[in-house]
Amino acid sequence: MTDPNTPPDRLATDPRSRYHDEAMFERGIGIRFNGEEKTNVEEYCVSEGWVRLPVGKSRDRRGNAMTMKFSGTVEPYFLDTAAGSGDE
């Protein structure tokens, strides 16, 4: 069983992906990548240490953003828990 206050190891914004979880997005997920806040992450994996970020305004033939995989330290967190911890 997973802790409800721990974001999943891997998550994707694309609804066609098997790593897409609508409930997580409704709750709100924030990503810190190499210590910097990122708001445009398409997919991430904590255990493998990478994120997929869009590259410019380029689109593939299906209309999806072109992405690149960047390696580094990935720290996902829930926005509702982060907001609650700042009030203490």
C-alpha cells in the first residue's frame, strides 16, 4: 500500500499513457527538478531520475508537444500538502 501523502514514482500528463492518473492531477502535483521549480513537466520518474519537458513550440504530427528527457534530481510533491505546511 502506498502512502496517500507521497506522489507516485512516475506520472504523465498524456491521458493515453499508462502512467496517467487523473486523481493525482485533481489534487495538484508540483515538481522540483535539480532544486528548481518546474511548471511545464510532461512526465517524470523519480526512481530513474528524469523529467520530460516540452521543447519550444514544436509539435509532432499528432499535435503533441515535442519533448526532451532531462536527467537529474526529481522531487514531486502535492500542492495541497505544501500549502498546509507553509502555514505552520
